[in-house]
Amino acid sequence: MGANAPSGSVGKEEADEPAASCRGRTRSRSGLGTSLGDRRRGRRGGRRPDSVHANVLAQGLFRLEEYDPVAEVVSALEAGPGGWVQQANFVVFGLLTIAFVVGLHLGLRPTRWGFIGPSLLVLSGMALVWAAAFPLREGAAGVTYDPGLHIVGGVTYFLSSALGLIVVSRRLAADSRFRHLAGYALAAGITGVALFVLMGVFVVPEDAPLHALAGLAQRIVIVVVLFPCTVVPALRLLSVTRADTAPL
């Protein structure tokens, strides 16, 4: 500030330094990255079903001035005054996922240990509800951070979804009505696991080379890999159910 600054201002700056340092540590713990928080703060001036994804997209469009879908992950929409909308999206998406998995489990022909794959997919639905119960938060400076438990839901969702598809693919292969979907589910699951590892190395860490594309990378995994592999079996299950219940 220089010699012309009032002594009170200097004292205030010195008092603010520990708080700023603390906020920096919080950003590091969040995994969202200091650069993302800085971009949001600059813009603010200092401060899977289809309907669920449509709601996420709509909320992102309404918050376009303060939210960067390429750099910031979906969960960042939970931060701020309107974060309850994304929390509701997570809850609805999680419950619909669980309902779908229960229906798929009952619709497929039973096999020994056949419950393992559906159990993993149910866990992914529960992880979405967890992500809503422990949301990301926004600090006084407009920086998004994880208070400490949200990351558990995120890791569980992506990993259990991918592993669940791999295991369920074996059960699909054992049912002649769904056998043609087994290869697709297996490929999607393996791809999901591979992307989970790659994102952990090249995207998620703050110093990772692709960290600035964290939001885009996450959306590719969800919209391109994981989510379609629930829609396709769901449509096939509906078709099979209608055929089984149709009058002769």
C-alpha cells in the first residue's frame, strides 16, 4: 500500500492474510482448482434419465455468466444461492437410477451371483443422493470448495457405474433377450474405468495438464459413456415387458 496508506488499512490487510491463506487451502482440498475459483470470482466481481440432464443444462444456461461448463464440474452448480436446484437434480437422478436398476434386476433371468452388478449400479444411485446431501459450497470470495464429503459421492458414482456395467454385461449375456447388449455394456464399463483413471491423473489434480477442461471431461464420461448405457437397456426392458404382457 505504501507510506500514504492509513494505518487502519495496513492492519486490516495484515489481519486478512491468514483468512486468505485458509481459503487457499480450502480450494486445494476441493479438487476444483484455484484457477476455476479465480475465474468465477472475476466474473462475479468479488463475490443420468433425460429430464434430469435437461434440468442441469437449463440451470447451466441460466447461470452462464458465473458458471463455465467447460472448466467447472456439474457439482459446482450446487454452490451459491440457487444450488438447491442441482441438489434436487442429483436426488431425482439417483432415485430414478435405483428404480431402473431394480427393474433391470427383476427383468433379467436370474444367475448365480447375478445380484452383484445391480448392487454396484444401485450404489451409483445412492452416490448421487450422497452428492446432494453433501454439496459443494461457495466461499465469501466466490470460490467453490468441497467441505470434505462431496468427493466421496463423486468417486463412488463414477467407479461403481463403470464396474457395475462390466459385471451386469455378464448377466445380459446369459439372457437371450438381452444378449445383444452385453458387448455394449462391457465396452462402456471398461471405457468408464479407463476414463476414471485417466481423469484422476490428467484432469482432476489442480496441476494436471487438462485441469482447465474438468467440466467438459466429466460431461463426456456421463453423457457419452455412462448414461446411454442405462437408456438402451431400459428401452429394451420396456420392449420385453410389453411383449411378455401382450395378449395372445
